Amino acid sequence: MKSISSISPQVREPQSWKQRQLRAIAIIAGVSLSLSNAAHQAQAHHAMGGGLPATAWEGLLSGLAHPVIGLDHLAFVVAIGLLAAGRHWGALIPAAFVGAAMVGTGLHLGSLDLPGAEIAISLSVLLLGLILIWNQQLNFALITGIAAIAGVFHGYAYGESIVGAEITPLVAYLVGFTLIQAAIALSALGVGQLLAEKAAQSLMQLRRISGYAFALVGIAFLATALA
């Protein structure tokens, strides 16, 4: 018969990993609530309080802040990073989104109309939430296409904050929102990748929990857009 000391590490280790996982989920929930509160207080996703950036520094700050204080944008960027985790060349999925967002901003700056942008953004968040809940590995081309199409609409919305700005703050704004989106998406991808390597079940649980949260965000913003 095995001694208690010989089997205790096998009992404690799963508990220890589960405790770390629960702490991580608690931290994510706390950060999400804080960001939600910040988004509620923000004025239409404008980091400058609705004012147009006049300098390179203001343009950069506005670009860095817009995808964060806009909870719908933030939810999508995190979701696309989680969906990219565990894939070969997964980083290309958020890259497609970020690149398409630049195109969408260009459409807005070029005075091209993209009707129903806010509705499309809300639907994109809801869709990714449902995909995360479903927790099936979609075809790479399909999820990349979804990311790119959504990116055009998200980028179009970003353009609203910078229409009419001079070229210097405009370029800084583009750099800012591109960098922050890439950083957030790749961070989510990294967390997902780490969980996938430790225990595939942990990644599945994180995706499903996040999916419910993002789906609720999508529904809330969709209701506002349709009101």
C-alpha cells in the first residue's frame, strides 16, 4: 500500500492548478468590471472628451485609448485573440483584424459611407461570444475572414474620433490604435496559448466563460444601436 506522503503531491497538484486558474478568472473579471465602468463614463469612445486631437501626443493617446474605453471594441479584440490561441499561425487572425481596421478608418476619412456600422460592430461581438461558447475550432480561413470583415466596421467607427484632424495627430492616432489592438489581441492569444499547453480543458473553460461575457456585451450594445 502506498503511503500518504507518496500520493499527496498527486492530490495537491490539481488543486493548486485549479486555484491558480480560478484566481486568473477572478482577476480577468475584476479588470473587465473596471473597464466596463470606465467605458460607461467615457463620452462616445473619445479619449479627449469629445475634442479633436491637435498634437501628435494627443493623437497617440486618443488612438491608444479608443479601443480600450470602447467596451465593444475591447471585447472583440480580446475574443479574437482567444480564438487565435492554439492555432498554427494564429497571430495572422488578429493581424487581419488590425489591418482591416486601418482600411475601415481610411474609408471614414475618405468620406465613404458605411451604413449600420454600430449594429455590425455589436453583431460581431455577439457572434464571437457565441463562437467562444460553442467552443469549436472553426476553419482558419473562415475565422480570419470574420476578423477582417469586422475590422473594417470597427476601424470605420475609430475614424469618427479623428475626422478633420491635421496629418500629424492623424498618423499618431492610427499608430496608437494599431499598437494597442495588436498588444491586447496578442496578449489574449498568449494567455490562451499558455493554457492550451498546460491543460486544454482550461482554455476551453476560459473561452466559454469569456464567450458568455462577450455575448452579453454584444447584446447590450446591439440593443443600444437599435434603440
